[in-house]
Amino acid sequence: MVVGDISTGTDVLIIGGGPGGYVAAIRAAQRGLDTTLVEKDEYGGVCLNRGCIPSKALITGADLAHEAGNAEEMGIHANPAVDMAQMVDWKDGIVDRLTGGVEKLCKANGVNLIKGTATFKDENSVRVAHGGEGQGSESIEFDSCIVATGSRPIEIPNFSYADDPVLGSRDALDMDTIPERLVVVGAGYIGMELSTVYAKLGTEVTVVEMLDDALPGYEDDVANVVKRRAKDLGIDFHFGEGASEWRDSSDGGITVVTETEDGEESTYPADKVLVAVGRSPVTDTLGLDAIDLEPNDRGFLETDDYARTDIDHIFAVGDVAGEPMLAHKAFKEGIVAAEVIAGEPAALDYQAVPAAVFTDPEIATVGMTKAEAEEAGFEPLVGQMPFNASGRAMTTNHTEGFCRIVADEDSGFILGAQIVGPEASELIAEVALAVEMGATLEDVAATIHTHPTLAEVVQEAAENAEGQAIHTLNR
């Protein structure tokens, strides 16, 4: 039966139910606005369904299996067997609980949920095509709209995700068997995280990267810690090579062909090839022509400090609004957009947006590096504490890496930090708070930290910057 075209109205229409969208919807409803959220796929978006949560679940499983099988030094002798299908089921159970929770939270806050794909008709209405044949469509008029359509993996020529041996990041999280050989195209954070997962599960992993190093965007001494560990795990890197094609091989697997800028070809045998070369914003399904709103050259919708696009009552949040493509940045943008629509004095402040890479060891950063501080006109003061001088790190048997704090020499204000080491993703929160509240080196150094904990490296780095470190040599 065709439902037909009906018309409804709402104060706030939100397109996309990912981290930016559902948070914006809940906050708008909390502010007493009639709120409608349109989602074409799963609530929770990429983060909950195909990104942050499922990947961290598999990272945890792979870490546990690897550590249990490599703990002879601690007197533990084990040869764990991994049931990949069961691990994926466990991961899916976590995802289901979280996505179900998002739907319940939206409903409990009075958000009207609609399944379908929204396309702009004009600046104050969209048409929503419901999924499935014969499900019809409806028109929704709105006073304000928040676009939160997220991003999708970039596909490269000759590597279609529709072909069985070619994996996108989502496919790599859903495999119920462990491939014997995996070629990973791309050594950015997604490629490095998933390479590490499968290397720990016993896969022979080869990484090919067009650039001349891994983890572009991170300082060399930070990235090198992770790269050394990856090589210890057996990951084979080939830089300066772009993947050009794949073809079936006589052994039942495939051959991945790469090419340098000079045209030199190399081939790598594999059972699967994972393409992880980045993500692009989803704007092509919105019908932006109908409202004369154009993405910039990189495909993002540009916004001001209030998450507002060039059209005053249309906002954009999350990946579709530009870098960094991080769930917590989307959360904040969604809240700001909703509060601005509600007439509150909210605005965005990106000075303390942390970022984390869940490799082994983890990388986490916030604020400025030393070079960025110098470029901004500061006289940076830097303190550093290695994890191999931390008693707690030794007891976890993970002592690679360091914590580095960057501060302004004149005022002592903390400008940023770079941490590579165990639990870096958790430790960075302390420095993010310090940057956000304008704390100084003395504030952090004078704060009594629990002993023995990894958090002491943050305190020691601050003391080191002041020339007052106790457990490592001062600079």
C-alpha cells in the first residue's frame, strides 16, 4: 500500500541521527522545541554502528587475545584461540544496546523520529522518502533545520566496495573469519588501528601508503613510537606507493598492485584488501540546489561560530561541517546549534578539542604542538615524561611512549599536549581540562595525583617543564 504524500510541521528538523544529530535533537527537545529527527539508516550514525564503538570493541578483543598469548615474561603461558564470529557477535551486541539506547533517549525526550531520506524542497521544507517500495513520502515544514548527515568512506579507482575481496572500514569490522593475509591501503588512523587489530589476531598484514610515512598530521617522534610497535607486531610497511588495481591470483587469493610516482609497480599477495584512505562528507543526498547552499571545495558545509550555514535558519554539525571529523566535536556542535535555535547565548570554541588514535600504543593530543605555539607567537616551554620512568606503566608491561606538555613560558598557561603511550586516550582529558580552564603548569604540577597511576606522567611532564621533575632528569 502506498502511504502517499502527507504534510506535517515542526520547529526544528534534524537530518541525520549520528552523534551530532541525535544530541542536537535531544537538546532541542529539552529546550521545549517541537523536534523531528529524520534518519535513513541506523540511529547513532557511523560512530555507534560502523566506527568508534565497534572498532574499539574489536581492538579490546584483539588486545586481550594478543596479551594472553604473549605474557610469558609475567609467568603466564597460554595459546588463546579466537572465535572471530563470536567476537563479532559480542561487538554487535554492544552496538545494538547503544543504538537502541539512542532511540529510547530521543523518544523519552519527546523527539519525533522518522525513518527516511530527507531532501530539501525549499528553505523551509523537505520531502522525506520512506525506505522500502510502496512506503511513500511526506513533506515536513520547519522553522529551523540542522544538517547532520555525516560522512562516508572514500572509494578509490579499481577498488569498488561492491567487490568481495575489497573491504571498507565497516566490512573490516564485520568479518566472521580472520584472513590469513590482508593488504591495507592507507596508513592514516583508521588504517593503523585496523592493521593493528588484525596483526594481533594473527593475520599477515601489509600496509601500502601513497605518502612517505604513517599517521600524517602527527609529529614524527609521536608517530614513530606507533610505527615501531607495528613493525614489532609484524606489519610490513611500503610507503610512496599508491594502490592501482587488484586481480585474482592462482592460489585462490588476490594480488594487489601498487605504483610509485615514477611508475614502478609492486605486487602484494592477499586474501582481502582494506581501503582506508579517508572519508568524504555526505551532501549529495540533500538536494542543496533547491536552497542555493553550496559545499566548499572539499565538500563540507561551512559554518560560523554558531554552527550556522550561509542560510540563517539552517545549521550544519558533525563531519558534514568539516574537520576534525570526531564524534565529540559533533556532540558539541549539535548542542550549540540546538541552544542557538532556542535563543540561548551558545557558541563554539575549538581551542581544546582532543583527538585520539587507538593504535598500540595509543596517541592522544589536544591544543598546540611546540611548532604551532611558535607559529602563533608564543615562547613555548616544553616538558616531557617517558612512560618507561612510570612505576604504574611498568606494572602494566606497557612502557613505550611519552607525555609532552606545551606551555607559554611567560604566563605558564598550558597550550597543549601530545601523549603516545598506554591509556593516552584517557589521560588527555586532564590536559584538555587544563587548556579549557586556562590552567598553568604550576596548577597541574601542584595537583596531588594518585600513586601509582599513569596520570602521574601528566604531573611529571608539567614539573619537567618547570625544571622541577623528581622521577626523571630535568631539561
